[in-house]
Amino acid sequence: MLTPDIQQQSGEQMPRQVHDPGQQLLAHHPVQQLALGDEVWSLQQLLVLLEYGLRSAPDLTSALELWGEGISLLGLPWYPQLQYQAHATRLSFLPLQEDRPLTTLWFAVQLLHQQLLRQLPAHEFTLEWPERQRMADSATTGESLAIRYGPLPVLHLPAANTPYTPEPGLAELHEPLVSLIHRLHRLGSRPRSLLEQLKQWLDLALPEQLSLQELASRLQISTRSLQRQLAQQQASYSSLLEEVRKNRAISLLCHSRYSAQEVGLRLGYQDAPSFQRAFRHWFGLPPGEFRSRYFAQDEQPQLPAVVLYYAINELQEQSMRQYNGARVWICVRNLAFDKSLQLQCEDHDGIWRPYTATFERFLSAEVELWSTPSLPVHHPLRFRIEYRVGGHTYLDNNGGQDYCLNEPVLLGPHAAICHQLLWFAEPRPFASSPGHPSGRIVGRLFTRQAWTQGWALWPDGRREPLLGEPCGNGVQWQLSAASPDPSQPLCFEFTHPTPYQRLQLDNQGEGFLPRQL
């Protein structure tokens, strides 16, 4: 395999002989682990997935398209473009950023060439490369790749209809591997915007603080180029770090029992006074006073300014990547009359889009329930909640991790929720007394804890058992009982016999009235 001398901006010269391009790619890649949604994959694991994807592919077209998707998955800032011709295939690489980092792409192309030779040993490959090179000693692996100068990296391969046979025993693995690679690609190893990518790296690194130089190195561009790109988007390194720390501070103060000093340490501040000064600058009050607005001084926390109540995915599938039927309910404290509530949801293309929530009803004198319409968004639904009121923005992003609705239901911190209570008339038996309507009440409730027994309670002392089953991160309880009077409010009770525990859900003592159909 022929290897050029490529002089990078840093002055580093690549080695002239490469026995293992995979190891060289690992050595020159700026990161060894990539965050894909809530998962963390090592670069080595992703390379193995792509290798077996090529070895199990049924034809050359499938192999190249899968490998092209892997370029983005590996976080390389190049867009692979396939062009099929009668007697050849052309794989071009278009740069996605101003500075063109060639080192990692060079080893990735060498690795692709090496792997394709297993299936196409008798065919020739030619590489166009945008830097003039001194040809290295070709006696490295016995394999050769003809190289010539070109303005952009282009790999010339055999025609798409060239016989390409998967390795024995691997063909049946191809579809599962493709599905896994597609899923990881949708999660996205790289956020779709420069600012989101930088904020993700800064957030994942906390309490360590990545420098501007380290961020530029991960992007494989110069520090000056990164500063210029940030300025073009009216941002700076310090403003991004401040935004990341502000969001994490809100999450930790509102959703944990860490002391203010511990929160500061988790944000990367060296001492408590530094964190105190920064927090006052952000919000105009110290973190202790900020927390006192959301938590009582005893052990029982009050409701934060905004918190997830629950989310339902009715699984009304529309396609593999989109569904219709996901709804989210949010509790907000009534801090002012003029307020707005949005969900930031990650769509199938990786872009976060806002969806507006509207007021539904009061849960108490101070707490309102807001909800979204059905959300035709990427599955699984990833979201965070933004509550704007009185010139302030309050965030519920699940402690900095965002929420992920990948089950039928996702419950917030509340112990029990009455999701639905309906009453409908049933045909009255011929012998029943006139003037006494016959009807049935059905309900659906959720609890975070698995209780031994659940009951529906009527004002006249009647009790009907609830049927419970695990659902998402809690338990779903269903009610179906005869009920002649739809005007009677219901309460619910959940118990454990040993040791005795009891939870009552009574809607602030008023009970729940069913909706009549």
C-alpha cells in the first residue's frame, strides 16, 4: 500500500509506512469515544461494525453506501458522494468545513481499500489526492493503491455490477448490522450545528473544562479558524461554556439534593465563592435562594418551576422513523400571567425543533397542567422542556441528559397520575328501573411504584379493584366498572400490606369526575 507524506498545518508529518490503517486511524482521530444519544461507543467498536458491514454486504453498492454512512458516524467532516458509471464507480469526498483535515480521511480511505480487497482481489483502485506527494516505498503490505494528484479526494473503484460475494457465514448478519448502523447514525455522532456540537463536548467534559485549543483539535481545524466560525455565528468560547454551566446548574439545583458547593464543583469551579459570583451574575441571586424557591427547608421538595408530569406514546406507528400519538404533559408553577411553554424535540434529521404546549387545567391553586398536541416527531422521542416567564427561562432537561420516550409511558417525579377517566351509557336491561341510567366507567392511571393493590373509591363507600401491570418506568392501572351515576367523583388508593403503606390520589380532596361520552 502506498502512503504519501502529508504535511499538516501543525507541522506534523504522517508516517510513510502504514501496516495497519485501522490502528493509524485510531491514533490520529481526535477522540476515542463518541456519544450517540444516551450511548457511548468507542471508535474501535464502530470500525468493527463497519468492517463486518462490508464483509457481509450482498453487492458493492450496498457496501459503499454503508461505508459512506460510516464516514458521518465516525465524525469525519467529509461528505462522501457516489457516482455510478458504466465501467467504474467514483467515490468523491466533499469537505464540510473550511479547513480540510486530510489525515484521518487518508487512513479511512486506506482502510476501505484494504477491506474491499478481500472481496475484489483482482481489481485495481486509484486514488486522487489533493496534495502533491513523494511516493513512499510500496513494499509495505504487498497491496498497491495507485495514487495521482487531484483537487479533491476521489477513490476510483470497479463498476457497481462487479461480482461481490459476502464472506461465508456473514451474509445473514448484514441486515441486523445495517439496522444497527442506521440507528446509530440517526442518534448522530455529531450534532448538526457547530454550536450544538461544541456545547455537547463541553457538557460531557464537566467538571473538566475543555480549552478552545482542545475543541479545535477535535474538529481537526486550527484555533483561529474555530474562533472565526464562532464569531460568524455571534458566539464565543466563553459564552458557550457559560450557557452549558447555566443549564447544568439549573438541572442540578432543581432536580438533586447536592449542596450549592457540590454543584459548583460539578460545574468545574475551583471553589464555592467563584460559583456564587457566577450564579449571581446569571440570575441575580445566590444559588441557595434560587433553590429555596423550589424546595422547602424540610425533606419534602416542592414542585420546581417546570417539571415533566408524564408522557404517553400511543405507538400509532406511521413509518419506521416517525410516529403520531406522542403527547407530553407538564406541570408549571403559576409564577406570572404572561408565560410560554415549549418542548424542544429532536426530529428524524437530528435537528431540535420547538413544539408549543398549551394550558389544560389547574392541578392546584399554584400549579397548572399544560400539554402538547400529538407530536409527529422522530422515534424514540427525545425532548427537553423550556418555560419562559417573567424574563426568565426555566429548563427541565432530565438533569442534563434530556428525556427519551422509548416506552409506552414516561413518568415524571409524581407518585401517581390519573391519565383518563371516561363514563359512557350502556344499553339498559329491559327489567331495570326507569330513571336509573346504566353506564360504565373506565380509567387509566399510572404510579411510579409497584403497589400490591389499587382501588377505585366512590363517595358511598363502594370499592372496585384496579388491574395493574408494568408499563415504561412505572405501573399502569386500569379500571372498568359499572357506574350508574357519572356525577360522582372518584378517588384512588394504592396499598402495600406488609409493611403497611398507603398512597391516596384524590385531586386535592375533590376527587376526579369522569368525562361523559
